[in-house]
Amino acid sequence: MFDFGGGHSVFEEAVLFDRVQQALSPFRNVVLLTALAGLDESICILCTRKYNPGPADIDFHSLFVKHHSNHELAKIVVYTKKNA
């Protein structure tokens, strides 16, 4: 099992993303854990937590949640919060 964490599956360079996509292609269970299907709602949940992954002037939560890499690499998406 590999756990990339929030930002370690984000690749800005297409060549790096392609390499990771090829490396993960044989695996059936590439799972994205996220709070909700709505990206903005998921970001709001993350922002309520005290953990700040970097400088205050960079919105890492939005970057990591909205970046295409996480969604394109995942073969399974698991939502961790039920809609009320």
C-alpha cells in the first residue's frame, strides 16, 4: 500500500504526471479519499481544521482538492462525510 497524502499526488509537469499515471496503471485500487463530491464544500471542511500545510498566502487546500491529478489518478473515490 502507498499513501501519497494530500499534496504528493499533485504534479504540475505533464511528463511527471504521465510517469506516475503509468506507474499506477497496473493497480486496481487507487483510492482518493475526500470529504464530499462538492470540491468547495470539501475545502471548507479542510479549512476548519487547525493544520496549515504551508505559508498563509498559499491556499494549499484549494490547490490539492481541485488539482486534476488526484481525480485523474483515482480509480475509486471514497467520500468520508455524509451529506446532512
